[in-house]
Amino acid sequence: MTTLTVELGERSYPIYIDKSLLGQEELLKKHIQGNSALIVSNETVAPLYLEKTQAMLSGLKHESVILPDGEKYKNLEVLNQIYDGLLRNHFDRNTTVIALGGGVVGDMAGFAAASYQRGVHLVQIPTTLLSQVDSSVGGKTGVNHALGKNMIGAFYQPKAVIADTDTLDTLPDRELSAGIAEIIKYGLICKPDFFGWLEDNMSLMLARDKKTLSYAIQVSCQTKADVVAEDERESGKRALLNLGHTFGHAIENGMGYGEWLHGEAVGAGMCMAAIMSEQLGWMSSEETKKSINLIQQAKLPIQAPASMSVEKFIELMSVDKKVIDGVLRLVLMKGIGKSLITDDYTVEDLNQAIKLSTAA
């Protein structure tokens, strides 16, 4: 088993990565401080892994809340189902919320844990590649609003992240590719050698080679853990982890939550960021092509949807957490592995990048 640590002083926590972790009762129990737990999962994951998770809680009071599956349900109305489960079962401040599922479950369960009685314990058990390499680590929690993605939420760190790589065996191919988008992101923002490794090993990742996937998960988690330890609340360096996300969130919202998977929208968003970076003279055409080619090899979209106008993009991007004092900052690149946060561009630059990136 690989054990990494997110270094946050007294709030530091481990990330466990290995096969067959679901079922290791003591691994979970040592991170449950009280005698009660609420498992939050969804209609897809629960039939596969809920029973194993419940077995890890023998001797403890535990209940489950099963949410509908999909990004379109990541909202305040569905969030109330978690609060209902906590209140109806009289769970107190010493209970532990266990997020069993992908990014939507992790974000919603995390936000519920952050806000129920002003904060209860949280353990993340991510079951998708995207949640194992990104969303379960770092403490970002929240829900979507009709006007903006992830605009309601809190920073709230878990007590542990337990990533059982066996859960990837049941992951649909489309979801696997969506997770690979976030892995590619780490190569593009700060790890050029890892980017090269991904070029050499993409076919093995798509074939679900366990050794290859495990290595990619470890590198991704270590990279994110290092960034979060340095900038927990995204006041500086952590914002680099949003490469492709401002464009991507606009796609998710504009197309209707759930039509594009988050990783698919990020894949197209990273292509848009590469095109804009080249347009500004910061990135060579060769590096842009390499970036787009790798994203395409991962079976991800490389263009924005034709149905979204430039005006629609601008409107949706204006409601983004990286807007400060009315100015939208973007994460762009000065080459593969060299990213920056910038507002050093014109409206015309942004408009042109969107046009060049949109499917005909």
C-alpha cells in the first residue's frame, strides 16, 4: 500500500492507495473518532460497494443516504437529503460522514460534513479515477448553482482518503477518460517529465493496466498534496490546478450539468487554454499540438461545443471563482509544465481563442 500525506500541521491526513482496501476494517476505523457514521453514496456505486463499506463499520452505529447519480443532482435541494439522514438518525458532532463515490458524492458529502452542526468528521472513499486523482484530495467541497459551477461550498479537509484501485474495474470507459483529463493536467501545469511518461503510457492507461494506473494516481495525488500543503485556500499557487477549468465549467453549465462529464469539459478546456497560450505567444505551436494530441489520445473532446457562442462563453466565465474585482484571471501556459495565472490578455484575445477552439 502506498501512503501519502497532505501536510497541514494538526490537520494533516493520509491518502491510502492500493487494491483491496475496501474490506480492511481497521484502516477505516482508525479514522473514525466517535461511534457513529453516515455513508453517503449514489444509486450507481451503492449496489457495488456499499455492503463492503458497511462491513468495515461493524460495532458502530451507521446509516446510509443514497443520492441520485449525476452532476445535475449536485445542488442544494439534493444536498438536503444528507442533512435529513443526519438529523433523522440523531447524529451528533462526533459522527463521521463517509463519502463513497465519485466527485459529485465527495463534494456534496464533504460540504454536508463541513456545515452540519458547524462541522463533523469526514472520510473520503473515492471510487472513480477523477475523484481518486483530484476531487477527494485537498478539501474542496460544494454544490452547483444554476448560474455557476461549485459556487457554493467550503474548504474542509477529510481525516483520510482511501483510494481502492479495484473500484476502477467497474468504471465505464467514458468515466475513465474523464479521470485521465485531470491526470494530464498535472503534467501540463508543472510536470513535463510526467507529461512525457503519459505520452508513452496512454494506451496502457486506457487498457486499465493496474501498475500504470497506480503510478499515475500516486504522482497526481502527491502533486496535489504538495500544492495544497503550500496553498490550502487557493490564494496563489493552488489556482494553477484549475487549468482548463474556467473554460470547462462554462461548457458544463452551458450544455446543462451532466451532458458533458467534468473531465470531458476540462479536456476541451485545456485545449482552449493551450490555443490561447499559443495565440499570446507564450507557447509554441509544437507544444500546443502535443498537448491537444495527448488529450485526444485519452479519448476526450478537444473542441468546445458548436452550440455555444462566444457571447455565452463570456457570460458564463464571468461567474467564476477566479474573478477578482471584476477581472477574470485565467490559468494559461508558457510551455508544457510551465503554467501561470494571468489577466494579461485582451477581450479580443479571449474571443479569438474561443472561436479557434469551437467545433465547426
